[in-house]
Amino acid sequence: GAKEDILVDAHPHIGTNKLPALIQNMREGIIELGGEVHFDERVTDFDIQFGEIKSVKTSIGNHYQADGVILATGHSARDIYYLLHQKNILIEQKDFALGVRVEHQQQLIDKIQYKCEQRGEWLPAASYSLVSQENIGELVKGVFSFCMCPGGFIVPSATEKGEVVVNGMSPSRRDSKYSNSGIVVQVDLSDTVKYKDFGPLAGLKFQEDIEKNACLIAGGNQNAPAQRLVDFVNNKVSDSLPETSYQPGMASVNMSQILPEYISAALKKGFQSFGRKMNGYFSNEAIILGVESRTSSPVRIPRDKETLEHIQIKRLFPCGEGAGYAGGIVSAAMDGENCAAKWAQKYS
């Protein structure tokens, strides 16, 4: 259902608005080949006997027996991490990244990247990719752009009540007047020592607390905490906020009250570095919204390098973003293919 351009483009783009129809086509294809799709149902337990998974139990009481289980949840399916930990199935904490989403006028990004006042009808909405290494005391932290969305929108992405999470999307035509990107800071295992009592869930708890703090400070709803970019660097609450593509609304706050000190410090230095690379980028007409916290899973489900099965449990194949082995649509799809092939090779 996608355009053939995705086969040759260096940065293929389908468009968020096109995805529902494509997913429906995929579902219909699975059903035609004998597969089943069950709605309003989620896995709540695993039946494991003698080191081998036999079946899964779901939220409506069904049991599904299988010769293999490919565990391919998204990176926000926290209930699965809690279930695995509760059943003493080995999981590991992993590094991830966290920060904010910055929004500029698309016309400004076009001007910076194309070196002209208007891009015209033939050039696409300009994008960018930025990275810097910043010294924060004794630490060196990577700051980088993530999921840059030219001609796009900032959207709410929380999965539970009492959280505020933002993400970006671009429609297929990339014709919004806004440009946005996640700007995030690496979070290492050493950054979450405060949460060490949670074991492998330390990074997840760290992530949860920041999302809940964002919701609380912004008013307890889906208003996003927001601040003009230069005001953020100068530690000043913005007197007013520019227009934004984020529809639920905004609350003017000091973002440094939401983010850990080292993340705020790294972002402030990073934004200034990016301004030196892209003249005009570091502007008080730009706005940051928080929090960009779901860049990747804070948990990895370990698996055997050869069979791709869980290192403790036969026939259980941790897969994709939720298991910590992918970082986007294409890499997750490829990992899914690999897991299916490994199952077929060993058990079919």
C-alpha cells in the first residue's frame, strides 16, 4: 500500500496518516494465510514447564498453546516487563535516551538547510540530523536529534494515566508549517543508581518518574510542559509561548524542574552547539515540549545469539523494540523475520 519510492529513497517515508490502511492490509494478509488476530485481548501470563514455554494466558481468560512464542511487544508494554520480572524470567536493564521535543517553523529549517528564502514546489521539507558530545562535570554525554519530523506534528504518546509523553509524526505530504525533532541525552546504567532497588527495572522506574513529574507540573492533564528554547537555556520561565502543532495544550514551566540536572545541563549545551552548526536554529521562537522519553526500551530481554530464544526458556523468542533488539519500523520488521526463520529452522 505504500508508494514505490520507499524502495529507493535513502530516508523512506510512508506517512503516519497512511499507516492505518497499511496495517489493515497486513492484517488481512495474515488472516488469508491462516493466521488469527484477536482484539481487546492481551497476554497476562506464561505457562512454562521444564524450561520451555507451552502457552500464554490472556486478559479474558483464554489459553493459547503454541510450538513457539515470539514476544514482539512495543517498548511501552510495561506490563510485560513486570510480568517477566514477577515470574523470575531474566531481563536486563539497558541504556536508552531521554529529553525533549523541539519545534521550529518549517520555513526556518528550509532556509537554514537550503540557503534560500523559499524551498519552492520541488524541494521536500528540509530535515536535519544533529549530534554533539558535551562535558557535564566529570561526565561526557551524547546529545542527539531523534525521529526528526519535517512538516510534522507533535503528538501525545502517554500509555497510562498520570503521565505526559510526547512524540513526533509527519503526514505523507509533510506539509505542516512546523518542523520538530526529539533532542535527547543518553541515559547510562550509572545514571539510575538511585533506582537500584528495582533491579533490571531501574531504567523503567526512572523513565516513569520523569513522565509523572511532567504531568504533575503541567497541571495533571495532557498539557505538555513547554518553554521557549533560549529561555530554557537561560533558566527563565517563558512569559508567553509560540503557536505549536501540539493540540492538547501547553503549560509554561521551567523544564529543568522536570528533567534530571545532568540531562538539562547536557541539553542546554547541546542546543547551543546545534545553533553554531545551524545558524538560526538556536532561537527563542523555537519551543521545547516534554518529555521525549520513549526513544527505546529501558529493558532488554536476553536471548541466545544463535537460536534467538530466551537464554533460560526454549521456544520463547524475544523480538523487536520491546525486547531491546530494534530501533524503528524497519529494524523491528527485520528482527521479526529473523525470529520467525529461527523458529522454523529449529522446530517446524
